[in-house]
Amino acid sequence: METTNGALNRKLKMALIGGGQGSFIGRVHATAAILDNRAELVAGALSSNPEKAKASAPAYDIKPDRAYGSVEELVEKERALPEGERVDFVSIATPNHTHYPIAKTCLEAGFNVICDKPMTFDLEEAEQLAKLVEQSEPVFALSHNYTGYPLVRQAREMIASGMLGEIQAVRANYIQGWLRTRLEDDEVKQAAWRTDPTKSGAAGAFGDIATHAYNLGRFMTGLLPSQIACNLKTFVDGRKLDDYGHAVIRYQNGALGTVTASQISHGRENDLSIEIDGTKGALQWRQENPNEMIVRKNGEPHAIYTRDPNAPFMMETAAASCRLPSGHPEAFFEAFANVYRAAYDAMIARATGEAFERTDTLYPNVYDGVEGMKFISQSVASNRENGSWVDFAYEKARR
Amino acid sequence: METTNGALNRKLKMALIGGGQGSFIGRVHATAAILDNRAELVAGALSSNPEKAKASAPAYDIKPDRAYGSVEELVEKERALPEGERVDFVSIATPNHTHYPIAKTCLEAGFNVICDKPMTFDLEEAEQLAKLVEQSEPVFALSHNYTGYPLVRQAREMIASGMLGEIQAVRANYIQGWLRTRLEDDEVKQAAWRTDPTKSGAAGAFGDIATHAYNLGRFMTGLLPSQIACNLKTFVDGRKLDDYGHAVIRYQNGALGTVTASQISHGRENDLSIEIDGTKGALQWRQENPNEMIVRKNGEPHAIYTRDPNAPFMMETAAASCRLPSGHPEAFFEAFANVYRAAYDAMIARATGEAFERTDTLYPNVYDGVEGMKFISQSVASNRENGSWVDFAYEKARR
Amino acid sequence: METTNGALNRKLKMALIGGGQGSFIGRVHATAAILDNRAELVAGALSSNPEKAKASAPAYDIKPDRAYGSVEELVEKERALPEGERVDFVSIATPNHTHYPIAKTCLEAGFNVICDKPMTFDLEEAEQLAKLVEQSEPVFALSHNYTGYPLVRQAREMIASGMLGEIQAVRANYIQGWLRTRLEDDEVKQAAWRTDPTKSGAAGAFGDIATHAYNLGRFMTGLLPSQIACNLKTFVDGRKLDDYGHAVIRYQNGALGTVTASQISHGRENDLSIEIDGTKGALQWRQENPNEMIVRKNGEPHAIYTRDPNAPFMMETAAASCRLPSGHPEAFFEAFANVYRAAYDAMIARATGEAFERTDTLYPNVYDGVEGMKFISQSVASNRENGSWVDFAYEKARR
Amino acid sequence: METTNGALNRKLKMALIGGGQGSFIGRVHATAAILDNRAELVAGALSSNPEKAKASAPAYDIKPDRAYGSVEELVEKERALPEGERVDFVSIATPNHTHYPIAKTCLEAGFNVICDKPMTFDLEEAEQLAKLVEQSEPVFALSHNYTGYPLVRQAREMIASGMLGEIQAVRANYIQGWLRTRLEDDEVKQAAWRTDPTKSGAAGAFGDIATHAYNLGRFMTGLLPSQIACNLKTFVDGRKLDDYGHAVIRYQNGALGTVTASQISHGRENDLSIEIDGTKGALQWRQENPNEMIVRKNGEPHAIYTRDPNAPFMMETAAASCRLPSGHPEAFFEAFANVYRAAYDAMIARATGEAFERTDTLYPNVYDGVEGMKFISQSVASNRENGSWVDFAYEKARR
């Protein structure tokens, strides 16, 4: 198992945007990025507040001179450094409304970008970003981290190989309970921006987590969407965005999908789950128990596929996404790191002048991001029209 | 634990309508009815084919002289017998389109009736039947058997007592795979009538199993429905009725419900499950593992309620619905028998001249049946109108 | 599916010994016996206290004239009745120390017997009973009810067919918590006699439940025992018999078995479980979730065998032991009834003059009972000798 | 959450001994060590074969000049480097028989040591190592990695706080299947040395995995051992060491423990599990699903404790051992890294001249290692004496 960076012959250098005190996902990016020892975190603009940005640096072992007070400063100063010393990529772990301007600045400066989802504040920004990425050289990856789980990739490969036949139904749920109360009033930073339409965008739970659930089905099945009908609810009094919602999706092949997202279900933690029905078989996977997937065929015992890199039933990408033998559980960080790993391969190809895939990538890409933003905008549009069907086709969608 | 029939001082006498060779549910009725030794099966009209009806009698230990060739014959001959010898009740285990005429005949003849669901062929019949029951003396119970599970009743009592707060979301699913292929072409009797719109009614999977899922949520929560939006699919080529479908329900209190039913999901057996979210707690139950229910509250360990008649946490009706101590699993037959048990109590009250509840009954009643038929008819209506919202209020619904 | 009694052409008539107020297992026998409508409970000696015996009869719908005050009275009066009217079999559901005299009396009077386990008070009685059964005509069955679960029989058939290869290890556990406190002081009848060495025999938990665990392994594997080493503990102060214990078994083929039994494990209900390792495969089953069994082979996905009478993978006896299609859970009563069903087949053969198997029976027989008593006596003997190995060979053991 | 190294103000520098091609655990050490970005791997003696040692270095991003051909060379060259540049600690990930000489060399040279378990080749070496550690300044930690799981630490704290009352029974199992066939003949490096008594020591499965199971119970309960009785088996033909075994442990307080280890159970992956019974409560945990622990008390719903750093029920050390919120699963690497994290705290204290605990450490220490070796040697001794009880007291054992 080769874990160094091949022809690049050095570690990639990372800058983290966001991730200051009270952040959750910044630390996740930092941990996932170095898991395989292929990168090191050397710079950051850890907060939009310059003082807080600098104060947060020691916790990441970022040296004071590379703890920048703003993205602009980061880009300017890093560009001035020689290649090999300056950062190779930035990871954007900030509230949604800032993704687009930051990504734009970084891409235009030539830095590779790994960006949190949802990709942008609205669909328009997303489409602009896609154009920008198409015209740019850098790698752009989106942290739909759940696609990094080995068994999620196994599902994708099994479906692509036809093992489940034609896919007819997708049921994805993402059930949480942490916003059952108005945490946004308790100075919980993550709750505050997520429930604020000026920062989160047009949707709450639907933007934050339903996008993951929808994306998971898309990643596994490759089914192209056609229409969506959606009903959103805000169950906690005084909240401005949805904290519960449900969408039905018509795929172009006639399949029917459903997506349910909740942030108000008592005691539910991070329960992303999916069931997929095909004409030849069906599967079921659940993020909270990610090392198992159940595959069923009528007349046969149910098959529990475990994450086993050495098993004959594991397909190529899935096996290559494992770091440990079966029974030694892998989890959230490793899946997140698998998205990074795929992006690194592309970054190294770029750096060493090799060709690399830009559309049908293993890592979620800018088109997944546009599709995700369309999922949000059309869900909100349908909800506004009393849950009626609205267009959800996207011609550049991943297959 | 008193299991005899109290003041009646004898076993109840049962006639079975339907249940001939190839039937599944007839045998279930016969087994459940006698589980507590409070009734005995003495007569039957086991098939609409008189010869087959008589040929099927030995398997039920029904004596030849009470193995009737038709419902009419059964009613006529049994009425002629003295009380105590003639049957006290009939169980209707026939295809849907025959429920109404049979029930009508039996009720008008004064016999108590336990009827399979869905209650009738269409909503109009259901409403007529409700009127008839209101004007009649006999007991009428509907075999929504899943309401008989002790932990389902526990859920109902916990919610009624306010332990989960106000209910905001209900997610019910009923996933099967047995109609993945066209069993209806293979002379599988149960598949044949269920997929035939002249026998099953306006819906396939939605009539057969989605009704159970919807009813389960209604039984547990007591929430009154307001509107429904539904999308139905027929995935198996050449089939005339839906084998997959999905509905969204708006309840009158603002809660949102979803019901998904599938008969085409490979390897799925009889997977009825439900999740309910309230402002104070949430619960989850699954029919295939019926002796456990998970109750969650933010900040507390998840609580697994097991079916334990001796535990302080078990509520009254739930505890009284158990026959075995915890860890000695109970299952499908016992739940079915619990519906019978509740109906028996009413029958005995009637027979001994005591007052008994006719509306808010422990057993599913005729109003549950009307609501179920409205669920079907409005689901089909919404589907016909491209999944738009249609009225689903029913003023006599169970609370 | 034929459920009547074939050539006998009538239901079998049952008498229940024991089962008076406060009893648990008497009601289980009564329910299991009639589950298939092949028998009816018509007589009883429900308590060793004649008044209580008569007072308990109405709850079983036993008529006053057949509610006897003693076993002797029951035998005498029933023998006087004509065949077809008198009881065909007695079920013994009394404390252990009374099993032998009751069984002896009934067998000598020509009645078939279904007896609770452990079979007798001590090994000597067991051996005498075996001799008696060998010299008698009646059927004698032992209610090792867990052998009645369809998937337990499936395991037995799979192993017998060689699907798991040679068996090398058996790990059986039976973990309960109900005797964590001294219920025997609280007038809980079942706790009182089970913890009283004059009624229960030489062992407490080991006699009551470890016997089931050991028997389960023996039934599934057919491995013959050779030696046993055992350590018993009494963790609850003042209790006279073991409430926790552990045994290691050497089988004649070189396999190693372990049996752990506890009645003092907080919150554990009736957790009988088993794991079996063979050279070609391994399996795992758990009584509290009896409709699933996991079968594993290196390099393959784990296989969940569900109780599915229609599945190609279900073997003959296992499929014939099912009453419901898959996903419609069966449980404790049905398994218990399967032991009855197998015994009924033998009783009917006897009654109609047909040959029937008396040694290698589907129901647990008198030799299983002797082996169980030897398991208890040798466990206690080993424990007395500081857990050293003692002889545990039994030449008549089931294969 | 402070993740830098406080007063040390730089990352710790690590050398890896072992971990060359074909190794499993070397990569685990390397990954776990850097997970929190508190250390960096800068040097190694990756194989006992100098050429292979150097060839393996690029995969770890170790520079050629610090890829040493032997431990001696590593120690000599690193000692010559200035503090802050030379390695702070070595991680020993080699076969068992080399642990002692390597640890001795490194400790005597002043390097902190993190050593794989079992700690040494035999008990005598272990006792010598303990003396050496007592007389040395460096930190010595043992990678009993399963103690690093947050819920394992939660169990320890709950038990220490008395929540389960007095502990009476411990049942630990470690079931694998990977040595079902003679992998040692297939040039699988890990299988080869583990089954070779000249490298692995006196025991096979019992040294490799039963030690983990025993240690887990000791870590959670603090119970001191008194005696052990053990039976070992070698089920795979031609193998020299045990591949299956079972031990019973008498603890000094009267509690009874059992440990079962298997490497020949088809399809079992890395199934370390434990059940603990106390007078006030009982718990159950399983390594393959490490984010859940079940706690039971009679009369209460079973409680599923999930790994939730923010929940009121989480105790101090357990909460501090989490890196992600609940529902975002953590797994094997994080647990391993938690052992490193605790050792780092001690290393930094040493480096900055602060006092630190050397006996009752959060990380497994040299005394745990001696106890583990005594577990192995006395298991083998008991097995040699036909499974009779032998002494297993160890006065320096962790409480």
C-alpha cells in the first residue's frame, strides 16, 4: 500500500479556512487530511475575526507567521512563497454563505480547494463556481464525506456492475435530534449559523443534511433525477428555517426516491441510512454502523457484507478504501480521509503534470455541488408551491 | 390471569369464512382465535367453491355437517341452532371484494364479526358498513393485527400519557419483497387476488400493507389526519395495481407523516416499522423484532423497552397483553390473538347483557376500517392527480 | 398442511399435572398443547393441594368432575373412562422432585407423558425412569422446548448434512437476572422451589437453565460428551443452590464445549445463545431473537438465515416446523408446540397401531433426560472436587 | 480542546521499530501516533533485515538518513542528535520475542517506549523489564489498544464509581477466524511468527488475543486475580501453538471470570466482547460495534450508552477520549491513538520536568504487561496440568 505522494516526493501542504474555536468540522478536516501522512497543515485563516484567527492557530500547530487574519492575506502571502513551501490546497470549513467567495479567491490564485457542503449559498453561485472550475486548473473537491466509506463505494461498484439489476427505489433518511431545542439561542456557534437564513441559505435541515442523504443515493446508484416534490416543516418555535422535511424524487429511469431529514428527533444522533431496491437485489446501509451492509435477494439468506479488504467479494475501489482488516472498525475520520485521498491523487497528478479525471471523479466534485444546490433550491421551491412537483433535471450530473 | 369467559361460562363458538386450501390468513385466524382457549372453531364456509369448502373442513377439524358450501347456508343453518350451540361469531378471511356482503349478511343475522382488512372493496361500502354496525347489536372488529402487539399498545399508552410530548412526525414503512416477480401468474392464490383490481380494490400494496402502516401510526398516536399526497408505482411489468408507493400525511395538529409500502424489495420479508417524534421523546418499533421498542430522549442513554409484563415501566394495557415473561419471545400469533381477546370481551358483554364500549375500543373497529378505506381511496385519488394534496379528514376517526 | 390427527380422527385429550395459581410453565404447556388444534385439555391435577387444584380448574376450562385432587385420583378415574374419552396423555409441569413419581404412575397406567426438564430429582431416578420407559408402551417426551425452534432444527440438519464440517467448538450461554434478589423470600412460588435443594435437586441455575444450554448444543451437533469440569457459585447471600456457574465439556471427538449459566445478571431476561464452530463453517443463534441464525464462512459475506418455510435453503424438518411465512415472527409458544407436535405424531402412531421411532426422536426423549441429569450430577461432582475433570460419558446419548 | 503539546511547544518525534512490508500493526502505530497531530514519524528500524528496513522507509515518509538497518544503529545515531531533533520515543511493533531486547536497549538509551503486547517472550523477561522501567526515567506504555475506546473507559469509571455495585462475574471473549487454515504455510508474515513458538512465546491464540480479553476485564473492573484454570486446543493440524482456548479466573473478591479465545471460528473477524455483572447493574460491550454499550438494571429499560462526549451520563475520562460528537462513529485508530495520547502526556511531563503518574496510569503500563505475561504463562501451566487451578496472583497488578 503506497501512502506517500509518489512522484511529488513530499507531503502536500494544507491551509485551513475556518475551524476556529467552537467549530466542529474544521478539526475534522485537519484530522482527515493528515490521516495517511500525505499532507501537513501549515497555514490557516481560522476565523473571519482576525484576532480569533490567530488565537486559534496553536491548537492546530500552525506557526504564527502563517496564521492569517483573512483569506485575502492567506492567498497573498502564500502565493509569494516558493512552490513546495507554499500551500498546495485550502480546505474551506466555514459557514455556507462564505464558501463561494473564498473558493473563488483561492481557485483564481491557483490553489486546489476542498470545500464543505452545501457548496454555496445558492444555486446561482454554484453554477458560477462550476464555470470557474471548468476554466481553472486547480482541483476542486466537495466534502460529501459519506461517499468515502468503503461500503458506500462497494455499493456503488456493485450497482454499476449490475449486481442489483435496474434500480427502482431509493429511500434515504438523515435523522438527528440536536436541534430539538433552540441551541441557536445558547451561543452554540454551529447551531447559530445553520439556522440563520443569511448564512445557511434557503434551507436548514434540508441544506445541511438532506443534501447528504440525497447525494448518497446519487453516488451509489448513478440515477439521474428528473423532478422533486418537497414538504418542509419548522417544528421548533421561532426558528426561521426548516428543521424537518421530506422530499420525493422522480428519477429519469422511472425510479422513485424519498429523502427524509430531521434535526428534531429526540436522541437520534447522526443517523444517515439508505435502502436501495433493484430488480435483482436490494441493499441497506447505515452510517452509524458503517462497517456492515446488508444485501438481500429473494430466496437466499440475507448477506452481511462487512468491510473486508481481503475478501473476494470486495470490489476494487472499496477494498482500496480500507486501511484496516475486517473486524477492526473504521469510521468517520477514515471515510472523510478517503475523500481527501482521492483529491490528493488528482492534486499530485496536476503538480507532476499528469492527466487526471475532472468529471467522473471518485471524490465529489463541483457538479455534485451544483446538483446539491439544485436539490436545495428546488426542494424549497416545491415546498413554496405546496409540495407540488418541480423540475430537478441537471444535465451535468454524475452518472 | 383469568382466561375463561367469565359469566358466559363456556367457550365462544367460531365460524371461519374463507381459509380454504392455499389460504394463509385463514389459518392465522383459526390459530389466534383459540390461543387462549376461550373459543373453538366449529363451523366454516371455507371457500366460495362449495366442494372445496367441504374438502377443506377436516384440516380445521370442522365436522362435515357444519362445513357449509356458502355464507348464506352457514347463516341460515347456524341461526336455526340453539344459542350456546350456534356460532357466536364469524371470522371473515376472504379476498377484499367479498368482505362487505359477507359482513352485512352476518351482522344482519346477529352474528358478531371479525373481519380482515382492508375492510371493504371501496370507501362507499365501508361507509355503509359503518352505518350498519351503528344500527346493529353485534360486535364488529377489524383484524389490524399489528395493534395487538404489547409494545404497540405500550407506545399508545405512553403517548396518550404525554410521555413523548406533542407528536410532530410519524414515519411508517411496510417493506416486503414477495411480489418481486409475477407470482400471480404462478397460481399463487394470495398473489392472484391481491393483484387483481376486481378483487383487491383500487390499490395493491397500498391497500394490502400501507393501510397497516398508516393504521399503526394512527393507533399509536391518536393524531387525526387532514390531507394526503401520494405517489404509486407499479414496478413489475404487466401488473395492474401498485406494488410500491409512498404517501405524505398532514395531521390536523400540524404533524407530518410518511408511509412507504413496497412489495418488490428483494429479501424483505414483512418489515413493518415505525418511528414517532414528539417534543419530549421519540420512539421506534419494528414488527420483525416485536419484543423491543427503543425510546430516546436527548441527553439520556437510549432506552430499550422490552416486553416485560412485570416491569414497572409497562403500562396497564400493554402488560395485560402479555402471556409470557420477558425474554420468552411472543410474536405474530399472540398479537393477532390480542385483537381477538379484546373482541371476545365485548362479545361476552353483549351475550351477558353488560354494557360495552363501541367506539373507542381496544380492538380496531369499523371506524378504523372506514378510515383505512379513505386512506386507500384518497391515496389513489392523489396519485391520479400527480401526487397533489387531497382531503383526508374523517370526523369519526379514533383519537 | 395437515393438522388434524389423521387416522385417529379426533383430538388428543390432555391432562395437566401442576399449573395451579402462580405457576408459569403450566400455562405454557396448556397453550402449546392446543396451538395446532390437535388436542384439548380436559383434565388436571393442578396442584398438590387438592383444594387449590380444584380452584385452579376454571382458569383452564377444565370441568369440575375432571379437576382431580391428586395424580392418583386422576389416574384412577381417567383409566375408568372409555378410550376416546379418557385422557391420552399427561403433561407434568410440577417442581423437579415430583417428576419421577408422577411420570412413573402415569406411564404404568398406560398414559403418554410429556414431562418438564430437568427430568427428575437426581440421576438415579432418571436411570430408573429410562428403564421404565424402555419397558413401557407409552410415549415419553421431555420439554426441552428450545429444540422446537425451526432454526434450531435447521442448525441440526445443516450440521448433520456436513455443511459446517467437523464440529470443534460449542459455546452455549444461558443468562438471566430474575434471581438477582432473594425472590424466594417474597413468596414467588417459582423462585421458592427452584432455590430449594429438597425440591430442585442438587443444582440451582445449573439444573434449571444450564441443562437447556447444554442440551441445545447436543441437539444441534450430535457430539457425544466425554468429560466435564465445572465451577458453581452462589452469589446471592443465604441462597442454598448455585445461581451462577460455568462448565467446560470435552466431547469424544476432541471438540471443546463451554456452558455458562447465570440467574443474577441484571436486566438479562432469558438469553439462551449458542455459537458452534466447524471446520467448514460456523453458526450463531439466540433464543431472544429466534427467527434469525447467522452462518459464517471465511471469505464470504455473513449469511443471515431467517425462518422461511418457503426458502430453498430451509431443510426439511426446519421448514415443517414453521407455521407462518418469513417475517411473521414465531416465538416461544410455537417452539414449545413443536415439541408437542412431534410427540403427538408418536402418540397417534401408538394409538393407531403404527410403528414409531423411540430412540432417535425429533422430540427430546428419556435418554436426553438421563443425559441432562448426568450433566447436573457431574457438574456438581466436579464443582465439589474444585472444578477438576469428571466422567461424563453416556452410552445411550442421542447422536 | 488542547491538542498541541503544551509547554513542550513542538511535536514529539517518533521512531518505529518493525512495520516493514507485510506488517499490519506497524502501520496502525504510525497512523495512531499522528492522529492528533502531536507527533511525527521521523525515524525507523522497520525490519530486522537491513535492506528491507531501508526499502520500507518511503512508505512511511521516513527520510533515507533516518531509515536505520538495526535498532542498535537507530539508538546510536539518534542519541547523537540534539534534543528536539532526535526521536522522543520508539514504538515497538515487532514479533514478541524481540520486544524485550529492543525495549531494554531503547529504555537504557533514555528513549520513551510504546511496546506491542504481549509485552515479552516470557514472564521472566517481563519481570526484568518491570524492574528496568522502575529504575529508568523514560515512559513505558503497552499498546493494549482496546482500553483506549471511550466506552471502555466509561465502563471503568462507572464501575469505579460503584454504579454497578460489587462485581461478581466477568465474561470476555475474543473470537477470530483468520487462522482457520494454515496461513503460516502461505507466507503470510503475521500468521507465520504468531504460530511459531520460538517467536510468539508459549502460547498462540492465548498470547495474541486472550491477553487482550483478560486485560479488558481487568481494566474495566480493577478486580485482582487469584487463580486460573485453562484448557488450550490446537484444532488446525500441524500447528504448534494453541488456536483455541478457554480459561476460568478466580478473582480475589470471589468473582468468577471466563476468557475464551478462538482464531479458528469461520467468518469471525475481531470479535472482542465483554459482559460484566455487578450487584447493582450489568454491562455489555463489543469491539466491533464500539460506539455503544448496554447497561442493564432489573426493572428498568435496558440503557444503550452511546459514545457522546456532550451527554451528562458520560464520565470525565470517557468524554475526554472522544474526538467527534455522537453518531459520528469513532473506531479502532482513535482508540489506539488514545493510548498514545495518554502516553504523550506523560512524555511531555517528563520532557518539561513535571511530575507524572507512573503506576496507576491511564495508558496500560509495564505492570499490565507483567500481568499479561503471567496470564499466558499460568494458562499454559494450567493446561499442562490438565486444566487444574494454578496461582495467578500478582501483587503489583493495577487496581
